[in-house]
Amino acid sequence: MSSSESPDAVVIATALDRLELLGPDQYIIALGPDGKQFIATPNGYHTTHLPALLLRDVSTGNIKKIIWVSYGNTPGSWFFACQLRDGACDFQIGPDIPPALRSFIQLLTGSDVLTAALRVQLGDNGSFVAWSKTVWECANVPHLLRAKLCEGSSGSREADGVTQGSLRSGSLDNVQWHADGSFYIKSGERHFWNFTSKLVRSAWSDLWKEQGRDERMRRIIDELAYVAISPHSVSGETFAFIKKQTTDQQAAFIIHFEQEPVHSNLISSTEQSTPNHSHSDTTPNTHAHPEHQNANGPCSGEPPASDQRLQHSSQKKEETVPFQWATSKKTGRPHSQDSWELALKKGEQVRVIRNMGRDWFVVVDKRGGKGWVHGSWLDFGSCKVHVDAKYAYKQFKEDMEKILVAGQLCDFPNMTGYMDACNKPDCEPLKKEASLLGICIHDLLALLEGSGSYSYEWLKEGRNFWHPDRFARFCHPEHADRLKPMAEQMFKMYGVLMDVCRR
């Protein structure tokens, strides 16, 4: 087997189970041509391609953790950095990496410190950025990326299409780019970016919306965990933006693969048609200094404008999105001449479907009219969020298909994230019990009815999946004892619903 071949996926998955997991807020998303990918999160590893030599070292226990991966544009072009069992750091490179990169690596091999810190990001068309400590080298990358690296260096030189330099201080932590000119750089607490694709700019804006430039930079420093851009995608619109994990909440993310919908656990403001307001412009200036994108906020009390949209979002029907009920405190609208604001009647109940920032919301009235309303005109009552059952079940089914991989599951699905509608006093103690699922039989009923297939036979078939012994097949061995009782709770609740359905 050559060094560029990859063995059976089951063999790879078994080997990866031997590795130590990444720490909190650590991620690897490496995408190559022809479906190659390596993805690592604090919950585990997944790959479609692992070089034979690396697979051997992982299988024999020599490697403790994989910490960096990138794929070039040829089968034999790849880079893996890893931590060994003895704590030392090492790397492996493919036989077909660019010759200039191989020369750069050879220059570092005389220093254990430099080779341990080596990171390589490979791209399309033989492009790469390599760095260790303050020294770096790049070739065939976007002009603005190269210029930004040179700008932060005490010196740089170019020869034969290859640029080398030495940073004034610190080291690089992450470098991503695409041939369309997009790039992202992280060095310590400094972040630089230039996104040319409208879709990518929209997603980035959704992470930091409602912020002025200084506040946005502070939040990026405090909250951003990871950025990935695939250099091998055709359009430059395969990317991942992931925020840091917060207590008891899933890390916020926006991820997109070409020819797929955008995947996100954010509620995007770009889903709505945006009014044209002359006092606001939040469209990034892609020709400006990458660290200082235009982020001027609107005047206080006026809705923020943005022409950035996640294109897939317009395909989603309004009745399927999460919403809140609110009651209008007044009759009319805040600015009588602005037709994009929804005219209300005092005491009228409306659905609040999107928080647009600056205390502005998009709402839908009972006649189906949609528009913007200022929060000072609304009484939110209990602020309880309602979810359309059909939409919730669709998400539940899709998530089950993605996360239930044999031997990989480390956490039970967050059932309250799909349906948490019941507020019966008798159910409150059950729903608050930390060791249980957080939902009651009424929540599960509401969720499953969203399938459109609810029946005794359908429940019977679905219940089999949650049988503790069968569910254990999906659990990581270290977590099976904790997860099986939760599956048993689902199994029992399905049984109760079957009994009710049969009466």
C-alpha cells in the first residue's frame, strides 16, 4: 500500500478511537479534493482519508492526538501534525507536497523546537502557507493574504514565486484562504480577514451582528473558536465559523458545503427581506483594511440594514421557524411613513419570528402580514419560544442520521432543543431532573406528531431504535453506561404512546 492510499473506513474509525480527544474549543476541519476530509472536535474524529504510515502509528498507539491536518490538490499532497505518547510533537508529509515547501521544511529539521511547532496549510494549485514560531513561507496564495503576512513581518523576500518572512512578534495560529481572494488569519488575539463571497460575508456578519467595529473586534477575540475555508471548493463558499462553547449551551456555528444548505444553530437575520434605510450601511468593504471592515451601526431606535443574506434561508417557510407570541401595546407603527414597518392594533397578538437587533423584531400578524416592529410596542409576556412540530421533527430526524454513527456517540441528543412545549405543573419535576431527558410524554407526543406518520405501527418501529441494548451500538464505549439509561427512558415513553394510540 502506498503512502497516499487510505484503507477501509471501519479500520480507520477503529484506529481513531485510540486517540485522545481535542480539548474544549479545539477543532480541525480539513477538506481536500475528491471528497477527502478530516474533521476533529472535542467529541471525536472522523476522516475519509488517512495515510497508511499515519494509520499504522495511530493503530500501534504511538500517536496520542492529531492536532493539525491539511490536504493539497494531488493525492500525495498532505500534512499531518500530531502529539506522540511521550509528549513530543511530530509531523508527516505526503510525497507530492510542493518542492518549495519541502525545501522550507528541510531548513527547519535541524531544530527540534521549530519542527515541533511546524504547521502547514495546503491549498489548490500547489498553494501553501507554512510557519513555525516567527518564520513563514507561502506560494500561490491570494495577493492580499501575502501582503498581510508581509505587513506583519520585520522582513520578507520573494524569489521564484515563493515568499518568506519573519513575524515581528508571536506566531500564526491559523491561516485559511481561497483562490477567489478570501482569507482569514489568526495570530494570538489578532484576527484579519477578507471575504469576497457574499454568502461567506453574510454568515460572518450573522455571528457578530448588531455590533460596532470596536465591540465586534472585542467579541471576536473573546468568542471566536475556529475558522475554516476550503481552498478546493469551486465557488469559495465551503466554510465553517465556530464560536467558543458557553456553559450549558452548544457552540454557535455556521457551516456550509457547496451544493448543500447552510447549516447553523443561529437564527439568521438575513432570512427576512431587509428594508432600505439611508441611515445605515453594514455591508463590509472588501477592499478596506481586512481588520477594519466597515461595521457602522444604525442610529439608535432605527432598524439595522444589511444586504447580506444566507441564500438558502429564503427557501424556508415562515410557519416552520421558531417564534414567540407578543401583544401590541399601541395602534399604528413607530414611523408612519415607513411601509416596511407592520401596522398594528392595540391588543393584537402577533408572532415574533426574528430578532433583528437594536430592539427591532420581524413579526407576522394573524392575517399573514409581515413587517418590522420596535420592541417598545410589544408585550412579550412569558417570552416562551414555540416551535412548529413539523420543523422540529425534521431537525430531529436529520440530526439523528448525522450523529448516530456506530461507536461514536458521546452525548445524548438534547431533546429540549426540539420540543419543550409542555408547562403542566405535574410534569415540571420530571422535566427539571438533571439525569433525565428534560422532556415529558407531552413534549415527545408533540414532536413525533410533526412527522406526519404518527400511528401505532410507526411508533412500534421507532421504539426499537431506542432499546438500550440496540442503542448501545452507537455509544462510545466510555459513555455507554451513561447514555443507555437515557435511551431506556425514550423506549419507555414510546411504549406509553403506543398504549394510548391503541386504545
